[in-house]
Amino acid sequence: MNKRLNLLGLAQVAGGLISGESSVIEAVQNGKARHVIAATDLSERSLKAIKNKCDFYQVPLSLEFTQAEISQALGKKRSVCAFTNQGFAKKFN
């Protein structure tokens, strides 16, 4: 598995990652999200909503993994997640 995907799982266990579209959007709006990761196969509507929020609130957005890859790394079906811990976000970059 990719090193960056392993970091997602580690951050989740440590409590430094949130997942799910509505939770991520809320975290971006509240200034808690440090870096957002969205699946490359996310629906256009969802991707547009996430991208617009990230652009407006100046939160970095990565689109490099599929939903299956993100889901496998997190252990549950997810297509969007965000680091809430600056250390994990920095390491991901």
C-alpha cells in the first residue's frame, strides 16, 4: 500500500482525520480542516462542492486516490477525508 494511504489510516487511529462529505465540508468551514483528500471517482456534484469550499477557505485539496483506495486505507467506505492535525497534513505533503 502507498505510504500516503498508510498515513490516512494512521491519522484516523490517532484522531487526526475526519471522513465523510458533510463532516469534511463542516470542518473546512470551521477552519479545522488542514488538508482535504477526495477520491478521483467522486461524483461531479460532490467534487464541485468540496472544491468550492476548499478554494474559498484556502484549504489544500488532493485528488490522487480512488474511493476504493481511500476506503481500504480507512477501513470503511469513504470518498472524502480531511486531516485536522497540522502535523499529519504536513507529512502528507
